[in-house]
Amino acid sequence: MKAPEPGPSNWWGAAALIALLLGQSACQQIGVADVPMYQEVGFDQVKPVLESRCLPCHQGDYLGARIPDFRTSREVYDPNRQPPLVVPGKPEESRLLDVIYLSENADTAMPPLGHGLSMEEKNLIGEWIRQGACWPDGETLESEAVLDMKQR
């Protein structure tokens, strides 16, 4: 039996095997994911992103409009909200990911002011949702902007 000749398909298989043996995914090599595979993403990692990038506006009533309140988990996980903001374990069904991954030029992209989230922040939130979006009981978010206003 003749050994297979070296070719493109054999090269990719060898490259994938080497990447697996080194403990890195091929996707990371081309910059697709900034969160390493199988890294546990806890609320403590997502909380600063939500506080700094979402909470300045998402506190219930904002400029006369009723928007979801991110200070607690109640409205974030509200099962009656359609489409749901966060569906633990199902990032593809979570509206939050839809709006943060939109182009900054889109009308419904979030955040609407300033620059969008970095790819690292987006991937962190997506992985947190995929892993179950754990929000510890009693945990609340506080915006630096709101804290500054309270101290005045």
C-alpha cells in the first residue's frame, strides 16, 4: 500500500494536530476568539463591562424612554420580554449579543454613544452567556457616572 502524498489536506490536518497538542485552537491563531476555549467566565469578569458600557443608560427610565434596567438581574433575565435580553446557555437567542455585535453605524447598535465594545468585551459577554450567564443573588451593578453624581 502506497503512503499518501503530501498535499494541502494533509498539511491542514497536521497543523490542526499540532495546534491541539500545543493546547491552542486554530481560531485563536487567526484572531476569531479572544476568550480561550474552556476558560470559565464568571460574573466578576463581565460586571465591569456591564457597569462601564451598559449601565450609564440602562437604569430603567432614560431621557423619557423606558429601557431595560441592568442594575439587577430581574429585567436582564425577564422571561416575558420579547426578544429576551439574556437566555442563559443560548447566546444565539440573547438580544444583548445581537445589539453589541451590530456595526457601530447601525441604528440599534449598543452602546449608541461613544465607541462600541471591543471584540474582547463582546466575546467575554458571549462566552459568559454560553456558560449559563450566572448572576449571583443580590449582586447589583453601579455605574461610575452615577456614583459620581451621588457624591456631589
